[in-house]
Amino acid sequence: MKTFTIDQARSAVASGGVLSANLRPDGSMFALEFETSNGPAMLIASVSKQVRRFGNPAKAFEIVRDLGLEGGHYSVAQWRPEDREIDRPSRPDKSAKLKAAHAAAAHDHWFREQVEIGLKDMRDGRVRDADDVFAELLEGLPVGN
């Protein structure tokens, strides 16, 4: 079966090669299939080259509309929403990355506050003892093991 990335689908629609779009159930998800003048073609992800699957059919309909297609077909006969847990595995790697990003953002926020305090003191002509500054800085840092 032929496959299209979103850019290839956009080009095929612009050239008149796509006749309609079909929303097909794929477990608890949906896939977009295009009827072309050369037969069916599936929408694939640009990076992974796997069939692009949608948990929310509304997103697939948005893509169909954005491509400039006016309609197509859909079926829910083989849709199995109870399989959602099987179709969407957990992503502990992504969770760890997000936690690290949030911690880094919190540290960046704290650091910028400290710089602003120092700049304000400098503009106001206040001179602070280095020991006091380091003591304040160390108060804001998390204690390590």
C-alpha cells in the first residue's frame, strides 16, 4: 500500500491526485487512508514512517480539512475504545525528561531572581559582604546527599 507523509498528502491533494479521505479504526485509535487515483494510501508520521494513528478522531478531521478535502468516509464498526491502555504504552522516559526540565526551569527562575536582587542592590549603591551573599545563595540551593 502506498504511504504519504503530511507534506506528500498536501502535494497530492493540490495536484488533484487525492479523491477522498477515509477514517479507519485501528484498535482504539484511528488511521487516515486516502483514496487516490492510483489506489489507497495511508498517512504516515514523517519521522518514524509508521502509520499515523489518532486517539481523537477530531484531530484527523482537522487534518482532512486543512488538506483541503471536503469529505470522505468513516467507520466505527471495528473501533475498540476499551483497548486504549494496550494501544498507548506509558512513557517513563518522557516523564523523567519532563521532571528534569521542570527542575531546571525552577532553578533558572531562582537564579534570575538572585541576579535581579544583586543588580538592584548595585544600582542602589548598597555594598554587601561576600559571606552574607554566599550564605543567602546557599539557603536557596537544595541540600544534596
